[in-house]
Amino acid sequence: MENIEDTYFETKCVHSGIKDYEYGPVVPPIYQTSTFKFKSAAHGAALFAGEEKGYIYTRMGNPTIEAMEDSVAELEGGHKALGCGSGMAAVHTVFAALTQTGDNVICCRAAYGPTTTLLNSIMKRYGVETTFVDASNIEEVQNAVNGRTRVIYIETPGNPTLSIADIEGIAAIAHKNGTMLVVDNTFMSPALQKPFEFGADIVLHSMTKFLNGHADVIGGVVVVKDEETYREFRKVLNQIGGVIDPFNSFLVHRGIKTLALRMERHCESAMKIAEYLESHQAVSNVMFPGLPGHPQYRLARKQQKGPGGLISFKLKGGYRAGQNMMNNVKLFQLAVSLGGVESLIQHPASMTHASMGREARSDAGICEGLVRLSVGIENVNDLIHDLERGLEKVDDVREAVMI
Ligand SMILES: *Cc1c(COP(=O)(O)O)cnc(C)c1O
């Protein structure tokens, strides 16, 4: 292996970001330190002046964090990455770095809830206004652009309806109008989708999900394409302070080694489960980009290497059926979040999207009987058997929990 850039994705997952360290460990040591000693006053001065490469203070940089950052940047095909304390810290860093009072942001309506809230509260207070659009409708994106638009922000597939936005088409709109396209790539991971290849300017992730993959870390990352943007973003992150710590970086970097393998299994099992659900009489609609019936199946095939591990489906029995279903599965754990090795189930209408209110949910295509699965890497037959158990009970009146 001459260059890590010349290798296949699976190889990069195992090797990227790892450098030579004292004593020759094959994994990056956990440099659990807040600060770094200078060899002399002159050395300290040179580090601060940027004349010498080294570490000063962990908020500004740390070898364990850097190893993980370099790995994610490599996998996304970006220039450099910035490790953040959570996905939301990554989102905040991006908006703080790119916008100022008077700017307009165009954001997809299917964005992660707290991202929408950040735009509607803190960013709004700072004088940044947001237009929400259905990003799966490219004309709606085009029509929303005005002279003050600074950022177009999308998630694809969107949550929880798994609608797809055309990254290449939206990037063209962004660039024609002198704005930047930011893609939250959390649902796909770089194993399945590389937004830079389709013209995105910034890619971010909640590493809490697929990148770490083991449901034991909260973390985020921003990936940029050039050194100038990197320096600007690093300055902002250093001021805001939303950095990740060395131990969590180590865990994420460890998780990334199996990313390609895990994503393969997530996709394969989710495909089988989606087909099973589609054929079940209690289910009226399955939303999954791998099914030929998905409204943007062709677009998904173009920009995604696989359908992903998330499935949403509508139960004919509505809200009560959703609750009955969740109370009767055993392997699928009733929890929010996604992208871990364990399968999770949740009911957006009573959980993640409860605060939106019924009407706004209906506008966003989130009906009362919608259930979202994050398919883990267990044996798929066990998972289907478990869903069968839940689906048998969807109409059970005794089980009903009314809120
Ligand atoms: C979870 C999530 C976030 C936020 O990440 P945290 O690590 O929970 O702060 C952002 N975007 C998407 C798509 C997510 O799923």
C-alpha cells in the first residue's frame, strides 16, 4: 500500500488516520491530557505562531482526536475534519462559521428535530432567518433562494419519511447562486453516500449513529474540502468550544474499522425486513429507498451505494397500533437514536415528533401510525420473527395505551 488514498473503502476503514506513534502501537494511543509541555520557551512560541507542527492544548488539537478526524476526512473524500462533542455541536459550528445577521438559510423540512429548533431559536435570535422547504422537490429549493441566502442545508434520506434530496441538483442551485451546500450525511455514512462527489461543500455527521455504530458515544464531525475553510472552522470551533474528547474519539475511530462491514449487514437486513413489511396486511405503506416502489428509487440508486438501515412504515391501525407494536417486540428496543449494532424501534407521533403537533406532522408526511426502525446487525430471521410478534398484536384493544 503506497498511498491510503489509492485503496478501497473497506481498507480505508481499517487503516485511515493511523500514524506512527512512540513504541509502535497499531492503534492510536489515547492521549488523555488537557495540555502539552513545550520543550522550551522558543518551542512554545513557535507552536503558537504556527511555525512548527505540534500540540498545545486539547481544545485546539490532540493526536487521538486528530487520528479520528483524519480517518473521517479520508472516508468522505474531504480535506480535513473537525471532531465535535455531538452532532448538534457540529451543526452549530457550521452555522456559526457560515452565517451572520441578515443571512438566509434554506433548510429541508425533514431535518433532524433539534437542527430545526436551533435554526428557529438561537440562529433566529442572531438574525439568521430560515426558509424550510421540501428538499425532495428541487423546484421548491430553487424558488426559495433569495439574495440573502448563504447556506442550503439538507439531509438525505430525510427523517423519518426517508424522502431523497438530489444532492447534485441542489449543489448546482447553490453554486449558481453563490451559496454553499451543507449535507448532514448521518443516515448514510460515507460507506453509502459521499456528498462531496455530488458537489456538496460541507459534510457533517452525528458520529453518535453509524460512524461509531455501538451506541456508546455522543459525537459529531464536520468535514471540509480545503485548508482555508478548515482554518476558519477550526477557529470557530475553538471559540465555541464544542470539541470531542480523546477517549470518545478513540471509540469512534475503533467503531469506524467495522463501518463497511456493518453497513453491508444493515442494508441487507433492512432490505429483507422492508420486503417482509410490504407484504404484511397490517401495514399500509413502507418507506425505504431500497424498494422499487419508493418515489425516488432511481435517485437513491444514483447517489447511494445502498438503501441504509432505516425503515419507516405506516400501520393501518394508526396511533394505537403503533403503540401496541412497540409494546410487543422484544429484540427491537424501544429507544430513539439509530445506527447502532442493536435494532431500535420508535413511534415518531408519540416520541421524537410529538412536540410538532398533529397538523405539522401531517404536513411533514408523518402519520399517526408511522413506526421507524433502525435495523441492527442481529440475524435477520430473529428480527423478522420479533416484528411478527409485534404485528400480531397491533389491533389488540386491551393493549391500547391512549395518551
Ligand atoms: C442524531 C442526529 C443529529 C444530532 O446528533 P447528536 O450526536 O445527537 O447531537 C444530527 N443529525 C442527524 C441526522 C441525526 O440523526
